[in-house]
Amino acid sequence: MLDYPALRAVATIVQTGSFERAAAILNVTPSAISQRVKQLEERLGTVLIVRGTPCTATEKGEWLCRHMENVGMLEAELFGQLPALIDPAEPLQRVTLQIATNADSLGTWFVEAMANFAKSSSYLLNIAVDDQDYTAEWLQRGRVIAAVTSLEKPVRGCRRFELGVLRYQATATPEFVARHFPHGVTAEAIRNAPALTFNQKDRLQTSWVRQTFGADLDYPTHWLPSPQSFVEATLSGIAWGMNPIQLTRDHLASGRLVELVPDTPLDIPLYWQINRLAADRLAELTREIVTVAKRRL
């Protein structure tokens, strides 16, 4: 049989990041929490929690956390129909949904969908951010229950929904263009003009260069892991960058920014993938994601 007090201890430790906070939430002592986890790890023959600051789950621990997420949804559904089952002496357990998205979606349209869902739901949300090419791995590894991803192929055990495309434009200030591209935006000039790159996983600039010039070109870059700061840095004239049109439309209209090469957008298709076991119970979440995405992308 599954030891649900121990499973709940693991999930709460991962959620809060510490044994002490988990103990306070579950209304037990830290030593009791530690003992539950230790006994479960010994029974399974594997480590579930990486002790540290914060504490994190191993891959096996993540799978147990996702199981408890599903159990929490089932219990919430059951208690809604049979409230007499609720033990008033037990602390209220609210389910936290683990979801992954890319930073540019978070900075443009995703928060609206999350807010719409949260207004009519008791679920809490834990949003993880990664590149759209990598969020599917979070699903595959059991770290999240749903994700916004660029992966068109359905992840095993998940349902997939098309969202639309997130359109990017290579933008810079007119002054930057005049300084670095006095004779036009050529392949040679690109090799010497500094760009902005979000992080080591960011391939947008490379993809646009290949799409526009038909070849992979090396170029100097600044590193800046923030969508909003990306736009601010572009406006400051420090570099050129690939920015979502939702964040630059007004700046382009006012002339504060210009496209490096007119009419050369880079479109990134996005998909919503959600664990099949949770898909029906989270139909409203999917509905909000798809509705907002269709309107904003």
C-alpha cells in the first residue's frame, strides 16, 4: 500500500523547499517529517529529496509529487461532492499545480490566462520558466503537469493543443542601426554588431540570422535573462535583439525602435501539453490557456 502521509511529506518539502516549513504546514514536528521521508526512501531504495537550501526532488521524487498532485485533484473533487469526509482537525490541503512555460509567453500573454483561471479556482500555481524548446522535457521527466512548449509532437501521456505563434522581430534603435550598419544590414556587419541573448539555451538570434542570411554567422552578444529588460536594453541602444511584437509594437510605431531587416519576422509555434490524467479535471485551465493564446498570439 502507498504511504500517503509520507508521500504528502515529500510533496510538501519539495513545494516549500525545507523540512521545517513542510512540518509547519502539515502540523507535525520536523523530526516526524524527516522520519517519514527516510522510511519511504529506505522502502523504495532510492533518494527522493536532495537535502539542501532549498530542498529539491530527485527524478523519482518528482514523479511522486505529480502523483500527489493528481491525488489532490481527486480529493478536491470528492470533497466537493461529499464535504462530510473533510476532517476539520486536519490542515486544509490546497493543490499546487506545477506548470512550465517560456519566459516570453510569461512576459506577454500567459499571466492573463493564469489570472483568469485562478479567479475561479482553488488551485495554487507554481510556474517554472525555461526555453520553449526545453519545457517539454519538464513534462517528460514528471517535473510538471502541463507546459507551454514549441514541441509539436505530443509528449507521451499528454494531450496537445495548438496555441498559435509567438512572433519575434529583430529590433534596434535607429541610432544603433546608423552606427553599426551604415552600409546596410549585411552578413559582415552582423558579425560585428553586438546582439542580446537571453541565456545559453536561447537560439532566437541564431535562427533569425540563419533565416535572413542563409547561413550560421558568429556575432558578439550580451547576456540578459529577462524579457522586459531585453526590450529596455534594446531601447538603450546597447545591442539588437529578438523581441516579441507584443512588447515592441508601440516602440516600432513611435520610431524608437526599427526592424533590422524589414518584414523578416521569426515565428515560433507554441503548444499546450497537459498530462492526460489531469486534463479532464483541468479543462478550465486549458480553456483559458487556449482562449487567451488565440487572442494574443
